[in-house]
Amino acid sequence: MDKFLLWAAFVVALVTYAFWSPINEYLQANVFYLGNSFFIFLLCLFLFNKNRASLVCFLLLGVALNNFLDELFFNPTEVQLNEMILLLIAPVLWRLKTKNNARKNT
């Protein structure tokens, strides 16, 4: 899985940086920032898979996912409801995750 994530991130980055102009002309949409956000998401997913107990990796993954969804569905130039929801939900999810892991270890 780890090798696949790294190769997928490499391919996404290569296509995004090398071919963003022709893709933009063909699709009539700006895909450069979308490709960048997906690339960052894949790298953060790789880091999280390597160290699932890390709060930093969990938060990076959450922020990267929010960034990708923001580029895909929302207006990325404004702070909107999705950013506020992430700010409120991330600590709650982390607490539930650590609580669940503590139960499994006992």
C-alpha cells in the first residue's frame, strides 16, 4: 500500500506539473490546484499509514483532505463552513480514536 501511495503521488505530481496547461485547455477548468491538493493528500495519507498513532500525522491528513475537498467542491479563496467544521471535528475525532485505541490495548 505504501509503495502504491508514493507511486500514485508521483504520477499525480508529474501529470499536474508537466501537463496542466493542455489539461486546462481541454477541460476548460483549472486543474493545477486540484492536482496539487490531491498530491499533498496522497503524501499525508502515506505519512499517516506509517504512523497512525501520531497526532501530527492525523491533523496533516485532515487538513490535506479538507484542502482537496475545498478545491473540488468549495471556493478555496475564502474561509467557509467546511474549514470551521474541520476545526471543530478534528479534536473530537482524535479523542475518539485515542480512546478507542486505549480500550483495545487493555
